[in-house]
Amino acid sequence: MSSQPPSPAQGSAADSISAAAEDVPAARSAADRRRWIALAVVMTAAFMDLVDVTIVNIAIPSIERDLGASFGAIQWITAGYALAFAAGLITGGRLGDIYGRKRLFLLGITGFTIASALCGFAANPEMLVASRLLQGATAAMMVPQVLAIIHVTFPAHERGKVFGMFGAVIGLGAVSGPLLGALLTQWNLFGLEWRPIFLINLPVGIAGIILGRTFISESRAPKALRLDLIGVALVTVALLMLVYPLTRGRELDWPLWGHLCMAGSLFVFAAFGVYEKYKTKRDGSPLVELSLFRVKSFAAGIAVQLTFGIVCGIFFLVWTLYMQIGLGWTPLRAGLTGVPFSLAVSTAAGVSVQKLVPRFGRKVLQAGAIIMATGLLLYIWEAGRYGTGIHSWQMILPLTAMGAGMGLIVAPLTDAVLSEVPREHSGSASGLINTTMQMGNALGLGLVSVVFFGVIDEERLLPGQVGTAFAEAFQNSLWWVAGVLAVIFLLMFALPARPKQHIEGGAPSGDDARPEPVAGQREEAPALAH
């Protein structure tokens, strides 16, 4: 039986089917590659912000000498960023929901890069303070979009791995700032002294703008929302009333107006809540979706975020004071001492979400609190045992334990908070997460004046007693941090016991599901990728 060659028509059909089959994996591969590049871009931006929060502290003496800055100006250089950042986070998140998360991210990173250049080329303290305020405000536009973009770009079954990576970035950024600031200041590149700590953001920011425009897909809330200007005003005033007195309180000797401001902020927050309920009923466009707090995992996660922020606010400041003033170490030695902590956070964060949480659930986060508290207790013992003669290598074990414990908490916590949040409110939820963490940090920084400086009698302190006094104050502060971790451990019982099995099955749903295609990408590509 002889076989006949296919007819031209049959051959053309076969070729078309074959070509179509080959297009499917190609489209899947292209879509997959694009979103992972987008993830790298937004994570780099988040890292840039985290480093910028802490990098300035190391360079303060150099800035003071070079610009002749007054003590008040120095306070504003450090506090201005935090104030502008905290005040704008919730608004920045909601603007992303309304006008597009990609658009707000690009506006934010562009403004942040420009503000960094202005900081680096500041001619006087006033220009540096104004530039730092601009940096904080533009970071408040950029940072909330990071978690929101991750939330809408990756399906539920992949978010655990992604948030594990995000947690590792958080851990790395938390302690990289002081080390990077010490290196850049000590190297005095091109005779610029402290200025490279800001100018280093320029190439990173420019690359983020170019890659973000190409690889991040646009997304926004599916229904039309309007900006809640009265809500913006109320929450901004409330946050400033709380954060500003905490930031400046110790330097101003805790004036009465500061206590009245902090107490009054509670009433403004209450007024904000009442107005948001009214706004929801009126037109469905509140600044904060109060319905999010009816989601148990979100409400519990926000409470843990707040208390964990207090832990970070206390520990990182008193740790720096202890090493650089109490022990008399150089900024570079203090920065290098934190490397084991940084590595432990990054490693544990990745392992916790990818391997441990799917199997053991919230017990991983609670184990993290226990391990971190154990590291603190060991640190307390070592600080008392060795006094001012303690060496960097003797801190490796407690710092590694503390870093591992923190890593087990930070990455799974983010996933737990956002796991049941509706996609259309991811920007608002992200802004709330970041704002809560900043509020916790501010509370922790305010408590430093009580738990650290409160046990130091500065008026009777002799020069030779500074090291011993700071070591004792450091130990006292760590006892407080351990106590807050015990509270965190109990709050974690309100988190879901096991990871939720999301019903979206890896495919986005609803109007917000399909982001706008970027230039050069076929609209069918996301569908082919499933």
C-alpha cells in the first residue's frame, strides 16, 4: 500500500496547528519572564526605600560638619522623611487603586530619584530638609504599590514563594543601610563625603523607571473610585499628631503639648473612622476600606504588624547606640557586626514561606517569636557577662538567632495579612500594612527614651562610666523587647492556623484580573499562560 504525500491544503493546516502549539509555551514563557522581571523591579524599589530610612543615621556627623547644620536641622533631616512617609502611605495606596498601580509606582520612583539627587547636591541644611520631605512623600506613593502589584500579578498558589522573597529583601534592607552608609561615608568617594549615600539611588532609580515602564502591567480597582480628600486630611493630621511628638519628644524634653497631641490623635482617628463609614454608605469610595477589618486574618495581621514595628523601633536604635557610643565602635565595625543578623533574616524568610508555613502554618511564626526572644535573652546575658569588653564574634550567636526568628515572621506575616484581601482593595490594604509598621516603629522610637535613656542619669554620668551605663540601658531595653515579643506570640493565635486554600486557582478573576497589556505584548498571552 503506497502512501500519498499530503495535499498543499492539508500541509498548510498541519503547519498552522503546529505553529499554534508552539506559540502557547512561547507565550507562557514570555508572560512568566515579564512578571518575574516586574517583581525584581518593585522589590529593588522597596529595598531602596528600606535602606534610605537607616542609611542617613551613620552619616549624620559628616553632614553636620560639612553643612554646618544645627541640632534642629539634623533632627528634621532624620525625622522629616519618616513623617512625610507615614503621613502619605494610606493615601498613596488608594491613589494606586484609583489611577493605576503601575502609574503611581512610576510617579513615585521618579520623584524619589529626583529627591535623592536634590539631597545629594544640597547646598545647605534647609535644602536637605526640604529634599528629605520630598523623598518621604514620593516614597509614600511608591511603596504601597509594591505589595499591591505583587498581589495582582501573581496567582494565589505562587504568592507564598514571592512573599518569602519579599521578606528576605526586608531583612536584608533592615541592616544594610547602616553598613552601606558607613562604607560610602568612610570611602569619601570623589571627595563627596556623605553625598554618595543619596546619589547611589540615581542609577538604581533610573533603571527602575525604564524597566518598570516595560515590564510592569497596569492594574486598578474594577469599579470607579474617587479620592476621599476629607479622609486624606483627617488621617494625615492624625498620623502627624501621633508621629511628630514621638519623633521629637525626647529632644524637646517631652513638652505638655506633645502629650496633648498624641492624646488628641486618638479622637482624630475616631473621627476618621466615623467619616469613612459615612463615605462608604454615601458613594462607596472611602480612603480606607473598613470592611477589611472584618477579615480576621487581616485584622490579626495588622495587630501583629503594629507590635512587631515596636520591636524593630526599639531594637535597631538602642543596638546602634550601644555599639557606637557605649562600646565606642566605628560605624564600619558596627555595620559589619550586623552581617550575621542580615544573612539569618534573609535565609529564614525564604525557607519559612516556601517550606515551613505550608506544612506547619502559624506555628512557624510563633516559633519565630520564640527563637527571636531566645536570641534576645542570650544577648542580655552576654552584654552583662562581658561588659564593655565584648567582641563582635561573641555577638554572632544571639544575632543569628534573632535574625532567624525575625525571618520566620516577616515573610509569612505579609502573606497572612493579604491572603484574604479582595484584589480590588489590595492597594488600600498595602498602604495600611506599611502605615501600621511605620506607626509601630514610631512608637518604638518614642519608647526608647523610656526604656533606654530613662535608666541613664545623664547629669551624674561621668565620662568613664558611659560604656557601662549604655550596656545596662541596652540590657534593660532588650527585656522590654522580649516582653513585646511575648505579646506578639499571643496575638498570633488569631492568625489562620493553616494556609488558606485560595479558590482563585492561580488565575485572577473579576474586572481587575486582566491588567492592561504592555507595549509589544499580545493581549492573549496571559490567557495562553494558564
